[in-house]
Amino acid sequence: MIERCDIAIIGGGPVGTALALALRESGLNIMVFEARKPEEQNADPRALAISYGSRLLLDKLGVWKQIEQVSPIKTIHVSQKDTHGLTLLHAAEMKVPALGYVLPYPALQTSLYLSLQRTKVAYLEGASVSSLTSGTAGATLVYQHEGREHHLETSLAVVADGGKLLETSRPSKVSEYGQSAVIAHITCAMPQTDTAFERFTAQGPVALLPYKEGYEIVWTGSHTQAKEMLKWDDEIFLSELHQHFGDAVGAFLTVGKRSSFPLRLKRAPDTTLPHTVLIGNAAQTLHPVAGQGFNMGIRDAWELARIILRAEPAELGMAKMLTHYRIARCVDRNAGIGFTDGLVRIFSNDLPLLKSGRGWAISALDRLQFAKKYVAKRMMFGANG
């Protein structure tokens, strides 16, 4: 038996679930496929950096007030190691309550999931999609659920997580940075409430994101350096971090469980195929510098929902609708990719001429109010903001 629906969303993480929520009043038959069980999703150790713009979108979806353990970012402290380069971005200068927020991945996922359960959208947990075929008449999925194989036809397939289904026919463009990120929760002697730190170093950026009584740290280095960081005992880790980061928050006191993941730029050559759209990490996976990846995914979902709601039913998944989406996301997508990729390549080296020029540029940014506001606005709302 072949099942049918109007929209099939592959990936029930925050981006896919946000899209489904945005379409909950559309009257369309929507199915969300998530391979992981709830306990697997809630075990995700990451803390997410949510921009103010993403907070507004989540508020429109009716989920923001339900999210617990949210820490605001009211100031962003940007510096470069071994230079006097420094700039400060303030929420007050932008006339917003916060530039962004830090919250645990499970808290956001749970809020989105519970909100979706109150709709007519079908959410299949433990449903693994093994095949996706795009054709002129629609898209066809093969998925496994509760020990059985199912076939489904849909007018529009939205790949919202990973994009591995299309790698054979449409491989992504991958740029390796030669870096990995080590993440952990730390406490320190002099935490600066509501202040996030982005410090550029020759081995890669290190970010401190305010969360609870301390910070979530994202410390990048070569793959070899990251492996060594995971082997250090707590005392050595905290001492090395202090030497690497500096005295801005005083001595580092404790560090929680550490984990590591490789960093690369992964970009799908096309975000649309016949009756198929790629959004979020399926469309682009970015370096975590400046915290743009997840926020771009939320904007992908919001824009796609807007275009679906404006389209005639017969246009769902057709070339006209897909072209509108691709054009609408082109500027923001390319600008976000170029911004994060450029930061990594320009700052992750120790070339003397570049080093002095970078320090001067960071300090100059702090003195140019119009430039600071431009950068802050782009970080909050993307290039279309």
C-alpha cells in the first residue's frame, strides 16, 4: 500500500518541527519523520545560541515562553589574542532586550515537540527514511517504522536534517577546516553576566556563551589538539584554557563533561530539486563561529512556510514555488556562508601582517557606531533583516 501526504518533512529536530508548526493552520496533510526516539534527542549535550531574530520567530510559533533555562546575551565581547583588538556589541545600542540567548537543545526541542502534539500534524518517532526519489509528478519516500517498510508519495519533500539521502545523486560541496570543536560547561571566578565572548586565536576561535552560573565553551583547534584536550584532566584543561583565553572572567574553576566534533563547511549545490527542498543542516552546515548555522536554519523554515502558505494548492512542490523559495533565501544564505567562512580563514592563522591588520580592524569597528550596528543587525536577523 502506498501512503500519501501533501508535505513530508524528513528530520524532526528544531528546524523541521518549526516548519511543521508554522504550517499547522494550513489545512495541508503534513507528516514529520524523525529517526531518533525522544530519549535520544533529549540526550543531546549541546547548548544553542539563538539570535534575537530567531527568538521573535519562535515567539510567533507560540513556543518561546514555554522554553526553560534561557540565558540572555546582552553584550558580545570580540577580541583577538596577542593584540589590542577589541570591540563590544551591546543590545542597548540596538534597542533590543538581548542580542541573543543561550539555551539547552533538549529544552527547545521539547517545547517545539509538545506544541506540535497539539496540532493535526503527524509526527513519527523512530521513522528512518532510507530513500528519497524526486520526480516530475512528486517525490517518493521509503521509510522504516516499527519493523515495517513503508512507501509514501508526497507533493513536497522537505529534507531538514543531514541531507544524506541525496548525497549519491547530488553530493554536497565540502570544505575542511582542519579543526574540531571541544564543548563543555565551565565555571569561573568572575563571570560577566549576560556577556558572550568570541576570541580569535591562531588555532581557531574560542567562544564563551553565558549559561546558568557559568559558560558554555566552544574551543576550536586542530583535530590533534582537540583529541589532546579531551585527554587532559580537569586541572590541566582549566589551566590551558586560562592561558589560551586570558583573564577576562578570572580563573576557570570547574569543567563539566567534554565532547568534540569536527568542523567543516558543507553546502548543498542546490537547495531545491523537483518537489524537494533542503533546509537547515541539509542545505548548509556552517562553522560555529558567530553562531549563525542554527539561526539560518530557522530562517529557512520560516521563509519556506511563508511561501507555501501563499502558494495555490496546485503549485505545491512545483517549479514556480521552488524558484520563489530559492530566490528568497539566496542572499541570506550566501552572505551567512561567506561571513562565517571568511572569519575562520582570515583569523585562524598567525601571519604577522594579517595579525596586526585584524587587530586594527576589530578596534576600528568598536569606534564606528554605524558599522557595529550593521554587524549586530546581520547577526540578529541575517542579510535579509
